[in-house]
Amino acid sequence: MKPPTWTVPAFAALSLVLASRAVAGVAVRSVDTSSYPEVRVTVTAPPGSAQPVLTENGRPVADLRAVNLGRGKNIVLAIDRSESMRGAKLRDASAAARAFVAAKGAGDNVEVMAFGRTAAALTRFSASGDDAEAALTGLTVDTRSGTALWDAVVAAAGALRAQTAPGRVIVVVTDGSDVSSTATLAQAVAAAHAARAAVYAIGISGRDFSPVPLQSLAADTGGTYLQASSSAGLARLYATISRTLARTWELRYVTAARPGDRIDVAARAGGATGAQTVALPSVGQAAASKPLLSRSAWDSPLAPAVIALLVGGLTLLAFAFVTAARSGSRLNQRLAPHLGPSQARRRTRTRADGRSALIRGVLSATERALANLKLFQAMQRLLTRADVPLLASELLYLCLGSGAAVLFLLLAAGMPSFIALVLAAAAGSGPVLWVSMKAGRRMKAFDNQLPDILITVAASLKAGHSFRHAIQAVVDEGAEPAAKEFRRVLTETRLGRPMDSALAEMGERIGSKNLSFVLTSVTIQRQIGGSLAGLFDMVAETVRQRQQFARKIRGLTAMGRMSAYVLAGLPFGVAILISVISPSYMAPLWHTSAGHEMVGAALLMLAFGGVFLKRIVSFRG
């Protein structure tokens, strides 16, 4: 038996009934207290009436902010494209939505979203209806079964949160129940409240259709639920929504009532009055309504991994603290009988700060555990080359702490997980980059001093002094960092280390190619014999010529390097500028999976381009 269809008179009767109900009085559709102490009231006033007057417990509210949803609003059209919409239903829904877009106000921005198995935005917010028209015309049925109704509402609310206009509306059209969403009805309502959006739901009757969830969604968010027995009547329902929005007001104010109190909110317009009594959230509920991390942070696919890493790290840290504390106390007990009273007191004062001892224990354990890793050894060599008084384990924890802190702050601020992860990785690599830059500057300073050092050594050798005495002259008369490095060489030789071995280690420590070239020449000359003074003069001239040639090449490639810097930084600068000027334009790039994939591909291509540009403008002599 075919389901009954509504005739045109039936739709006309529905419109008259809705209009008569609206004229009869003022309707307070919802009172949202989830953002306490701010209260958001949605009021439908009679046609042609002015802004409603709002009172709380019989007293006019102060600092009332009113927005008419019929003027300058942002609208998300969420159309069901599941398998049950196949055929005339989807065609009628698309045609009615196109008529709704064509009749929108000049100041309205519309975004089209479709949901089947999953929900996806088809357009971005735009005051022009061309994009929405094209998206609705090409709308097709999803090939996979499922209806992600609540996911669509959550996604629409997320898109509206990025908009600056106060009027925010979600129009949902569906003929079925939710069967494939990861979100729930409560989460959809909470997302709409967070976005300050009203949901207007249109249900198309069918065999398995139940209007109760949609009615609850519309009622809890200050919207309206309308139902048609067939898709042919959708155009009239869209027109009804347009007329309803024109006389719907969103009123916001900060209440003076205490948590847990009941407030009587009344609105008066056109000689009619409507009221609703609600209870404000209690102290515990108010605190719970503003969590430390946003819902998007907890819903992120990275959240379980981040929480697991944090819990595991804290567990290991606590175990290390306990182990270090016990070993320190046992050691003190065993040494106490063998120490004098003054030494025992001094040792007690040294160990009084338990936190320092625990930290040292954790760092020592990390050093022992990671000592054989090449990356860990490279970090220690980098610290030594930069002359930074840190251990590799300290640098490691500094990187982890920086990345974790930035990730926590960005997720708490509601930043998309992909962008937060990229920025956290950049923050985590910041300390290593700083040490690397410091090591590069120190090596460059040593290279600049090298010709003068060689001339000083040659002059000392020509005066009849020994090679050790010549190095001492460099220590006494040279500047940092050369004086410090050669002082270390002399200290090691005094402790019994061979001169050649100490110089070779200095070359590895500094990392200078010019110094390695010099040390190789000196080692060979010391082994086969000959005039070291003449060798140092010749090597000094060779090093000076190499440096002059490198400076000339650097000057010739300066324009190419600057072009590379501009080309590499231009995409980031343009992205930041457009995000500040027009956040809605860049929202699909930052808040959708397709946008994240595009950003990842762009970063990968920029990385390859940066490598090629570096190869072009670099010279290895």
C-alpha cells in the first residue's frame, strides 16, 4: 500500500496553523544555560513586532544582546543522501534546497553539507548561491549504507563556530534515523549549544522514520521541527522556516543568579508574553560544562595515544624517582658511620633537596639506557660542539617537554589535531635547532680564527719553541673558542694522552673541515719529519684562500638563497594572512580531513623543493 501524500491544501493548512500559532503570542523556544553565567534565549515573536523585551524573575536584564536570525545569518544546509533517499526524495530535497538558497537574504552565508555513511561539507560559507546551487544540483545517493545524522550536526556546528556573524542556523533534512554516527544526540545538542546554533529539522515520513530524536534536537537548540508525509512538500516547509527565522530572536545576557537557582525568563513583544522557567547549573555542573580540554581534543584520534604516552611516562618517572630515592637513602646510611659529624651534616645538606637527586637519577638512567643509540650519541656530540653545558638526556627531556606543552595548550584551545601535532613537533625540535645553530656559529668563529692560529704556531716554532709551547701561545694570546679548545688539548696531554690523539679528538669535536685538513697535514708531517713551521705557513695560506673562495661563492649565490627563502616562506605567510583576514575561507583547509591531506602534501612538496633549492645554491669546497 502506497503511503499517503499531502495535497496542496494540506500544506496550506499547515502553514496557516503555524502562522496562527505564531500570531497567538510569543514563544520562548529554549533557554540555554550551558555557558553559565551567560544565558542564551531563543524567542519567536509575532510578525512585524519589534525586538522582544526580556526579563529575569520579573526584572529587566542588563546588557542584553539581541540578534534577529532572519538578518545576516550563517546557514548550514545538511541534506540526507543515504540510500533511503534514492529517487524522487533526493530530487525533491535538492530542488527545495535550491529554492531556499535562491530566496535567502543578501547578507546570508550558506554552506552545503551532505551526509550518508559519513558527513562531508560540499561547499564553504559564501554569500553567493552559485556554489550551493552547483553542489545541490550534483548531489547523488551514497553508495554505502548508513545515516550519520548526529555527525552531520556536530560537523555543521564546528563549521559555524569559526564564523563571526552572530546568527547561526543548521537546517537538517532526513527521512531516517541515525545509524552510523560516532557522535550521539547529546553530543550533537552540546555542539550546537557551543556554536550558539539553532537546529531546524525537517523530517520526511517513511516506514522506519521516527520524529522523536529530531523533535528533541530542535527543541533543545531553540529551533523548530517540521514534518512532511512526502518529499513533494519540502519547498513549503523551507518557506515556513524562512518566515520563522525572520521573527526569531537570539537574546543573550549575563545572569546575576547563583548556580543552582531557578530563573523565570519572560519575553514580551507585540503585546504578547511568553515565559519559561529553568534551573541554572550547580557549581559542579558549571565546572564540568567548561572542561580543561575541548571536546574536539578528546574526540581526536590522537587523544588515546597522547594519553597513553603521558600515563606511561609519568609511571616510569615515578618509578625512577622511587628507585633513586631508595638508593640514595641506603647509600647515606652506609656512609654515615665513616663520615665525621661536619661531613655528615654537609652531606645531609647536599642531599636535602630530594628533587635534584631524583632528577639526576632519572637523567643517569636515561643516559645508561640510550647510550648505545647513534641518534643519542649525535645529540651529545652536537651539545659538545655547541659548548652547551647540557647532557643529551637533558636535551631530550627538554624537547619532549616543549612538544608536550605546546600540544596540550593547542588542544586545550580547540586547535585541530593535525595542526596541533605539526606545531608540537616544531616546538619539540626547537631546542635541537637552537643547539645546532649555536654549534654552527661556534664552528664558523673557529674557522675565522684558524689562519691566525696557524700563523701564531708557525711564528712560535720559528723562534725555536716546541710544538707544545706553540699551542700554549695560542691559549695565552688567542680568543674564544680556539683558546678553550687548545687549552683542553694541553690538559689532556698533561694527563698522559698523546698529542696526536688529543688533536684528532679536537677535530671531531669542532667539526671543521679546514681544521681536519690542518690536523691531517700536521700528523703526517710529525710522523715523517720536516719543517713544521714551513708547513703551518703553507697550510695557513691554503686555508685563507679556501675561505676567500667560499666567501666569493656565497656572495655570488646570495640572490639565489634569498629567492629560496622567499619561495619557502611565501606559502606560510599567505596562509597565515588569509586565515586572519577570512577565517571561513581557510576553514575547510584546517578543519576537514581532505584539507589536512592537502596541507600534508603541500608540506612534503615544500620540503622537497627546499632540498633542491639548497642543492642549487650550496657549494661544497
